[in-house]
Amino acid sequence: MNYLIGHLEGVKKMVSEGQYCIDIIKQNEAVVAAIKKLDLLILKNHLNTCVTRAIRGENIKERKSKIQELLGLFENYKK
């Protein structure tokens, strides 16, 4: 997270200094890629903790809820 915040501050500085637009866009792409990596780490953790607990547990409602959350997330990424 600190890396992302630092990177965004760098982009903000580039904009305020009026640096070349393409260079700013390239930095923005790096930020987006870093956010996607962070999302993947968070998702892996979620699967290994919350989802695993729900699937192993006896609460059918919770299990279905976790599955629906994942399906909804997948549908949003397709857009």
C-alpha cells in the first residue's frame, strides 16, 4: 500500500509539474498493474481464509453467500 501511495504521489507531482502526458500515462499504467497485483493477493487471502471457512463450515447460508460474492466479483471483472 505504501508503494502505491508513493507512486500516486509521484504521478501527482508529474501532473503538477506539467510533465509529458505519455510519461504520466505510463506511470498510471504501472499504478493500475500494482493495484491488480494487490487485488490478487487480497483475493488469495480471502479464498484461503473466509471462503475456506465457509465451505468447511456447516452454515449453508454463509457458504452460498461466499459463492455469490465470488461470482459477482468475477462478473464485474468481465465488464
